[in-house]
Amino acid sequence: MKAKNMQQEFSSIIEAHKAKIFKICLGFSVDAEQAKDLFQDSCVNIWKSLDNFQGKSAIATWIYRITVNTCLLHKRKSKTQKEIFFADLPDKTGFVQHTEQPALEENLQLLYTFIRTLKESDKAIIMLYLEGLSYKEMEEVLGISVNNLGVRLNRIKKTLKTKFAQHG
């Protein structure tokens, strides 16, 4: 593929999927700066792999796989973590959408806080689920069978519901 065409293709891919890439990075991050770093790392990895995309899956599925793998690899390398609330993220990112409804906003903050407490593999599952991926797409991204995904997703939902109930 010619360099100019590849750059144009890369730009259009990132533009079309940047919000979803950032949300996944946000789910694996402890703060906005780390999410931005993960976003950049994911974009670099997408660029490096663009020539290898064979079209065996949807481009979005392929991008999610790279993004999740980038986040998981970063987590393995990371030694120290700190917690922040979703509301503390700056609006200037352009990716975080705040709602006008305070109760809904508070629940969204709590959801992301609770997601950050999950095991890395469970984080990946719930983040892809929240992005609206089908079980089949999640299977392609994560390499986990559809049946196993269903079981794990139900457990994750139950865990999150319990955390919400304990919170009040």
C-alpha cells in the first residue's frame, strides 16, 4: 500500500473510532493522562499493524483487539496505580461526554470506578460489552468462547450490581 493512501486510511480509521478507543483506554486507566497515553500507544500499534490487516474480521473488531491488548500490556508493565473518579477527567479531551442529569452522571462515575476494581480480563469484557460489541465480536477480540463470555459477563454484571447495592 502506498504511504499516502495508508496515511489517509489510518486517519479515517482513527477518526471513525477514536471515541471508542478512548473509552476502552479510559476503562483501563487511573487518570486522564494515562488514558491519553494509552490512546496514543494504541494508535501507534494500529499504525504499525495496518499493513497486516487481512480483513478476516471487521476493522472495528481488529481495532478493539489492538486497543485491549495495548492496555493489558501496559497494565502488566505498570507497578503503581491510583484511583480517580470519572468526573475528574477534563472536558477538553473531547471524548468524555457528560450528561445533564446529575443522578445518571453519578451512576456513570460509580460504574467506571467499580470497573477499575475488576480483574483485567473482566475489565476488557465489560468495556467491550459497553461499547456494544456482539458476543461473536468479543470472541474475536479476546479469544474467549461465546459460552464462556456469557457466563463471565453475567458474573461481572452481578458483581457490579452488588457493588452498586453496597454503595446505596
